[in-house]
Amino acid sequence: MAKTMQPQELIDSAVVDPTGTKLGKVGNVYLADSTRQPEWITVKTGLFGTKESFVPLSGAHADSDGVHVRVDKDAVSEAPRIEADGHLSSEESARLYKHYGLPMPRTSPDGRMDDRAQGRGTGRSEMDSAAGGKAGGRDRDRDAEHSMTRSEERLNVGTEQVETGHVRLRKYVVTEEQQITVPVSHEEVRVEREPITKGSGGKAEIAEDETEVVLHAEKPVVNKETVAVERAKLKTENVTEDQTISGQVRKEQFEVTDDSKHRKS
């Protein structure tokens, strides 16, 4: 559901073009001098939102998901680069209107826009001064003339999941030489002699004779078998580490110049 656009509520809102593409977030809101109504917004784009482009609010409406504008992303990215310093000159306004193909508003013939609302809660003095019938309106007007809002940029850093590489586990076959010592035995022949006493041997005669003994020996026999010895698997685990992210941010500083101290009384 569309809602009325209030300057203080537009800050940091999402900006969406007619195709539904998100252009960025609202950085500053510029009010028309004559109507004190929002006329332009700046959209934070680029890395860390360091760039700001002017986008017209003509025909735009605020919804629950952000500010819907009538210009597309290409027109915003090609818009003239103008410093978002809180004031638009008539020449700068004319350049922007010409770029977006919009007519100069009748309520602001010179094209000047002034006073930006920065941060939530600011811009209240601009809205109250427009309602001149309220009590205390003039006092608030005077306060607004002598007040200034200081703003600064801040880094918003998040994380996203990205693919960093692939890890593969495979097995392959290698051949290696192994040496195993195995004890083996064999038979040997030893000749034992013993004397024969008289009367213990038989009848003796001289003749040729022979006898034979079969010798045995062990020899190594090699057999191979395949056995499972180890299992490996891939498993991921989360490791948290600190990384330092740097980026340039801008901020405003106050400087007060008082020349009354140099005057002679």
C-alpha cells in the first residue's frame, strides 16, 4: 500500500525502479524551496554505497518495500555527477531535469532545491515551518535558519557464501619391493663311525657295497592376498577467521568562524 512520503522516513529506504530492480538506498532528501516537499533524493550506489546519484521524486511513491521511482537503473547510473552538499543551484537542477527529460516544476521556476534531511528524526523543523498556522512556527523557523546537521558515512559489512575451490580424493596403485626373512631348514649327511669289537660283528668278508639316503630341504613359498587396511573420506568443517575490510567513508565536520573577537569595542 502506497504511503505519504515524509523526508525523515525516506532516509535509508530502498529505491526501486519501474522494472523492480533495486537501485540502492536513500542517502539524502532534498526539499523544494517553495513547497517544502521532497523533490529529489540521492541514491547510494557502488561498493559500500560510496557514490550518490540524484533521482527525481516526480511520480514516485513510497511503499512497504521502499521508494518506487519512475526512472530506470541506466538513467540513474548515467545521471550528471553532482556533489550532494545540501544545495542544488539552478544550473545543477536544470542539468538534472534535462537528463531525466522532465519539465521544470511550476512551483520552482528557477529550479533551486535547498535543505536536505539527513538521518531519521531530522527534517522536523522543515515540515513544521511549512505549517505556518501552528503555534511556535516562527520560533522554529528562526531555529532552522541557524541550525545545521552533520552527517557521516558508515561501513556496513556482511558476508556471503562463495565457491573457493574443489578437493578430490582418489586412490592409485604403486609397486614397491618388500623383503621378508623366513627361516628354512634342510637335511645334511654326517658320517658316523664306531669300532667293532671282537665277536660283536658278523662274519667279515671283503666286497664292494653302497647305501643311499634321501635328503630333504624347505624352500620359501610366496602367496599374495589383498586385505583392507585403511578408509579415508572427505569431510568439510567451518573454520572462522578474522579479516580486516577497509573502505573510504566521508563525514562532515563543523567549523565555526567568529569575526566578532577582532572588532574594537
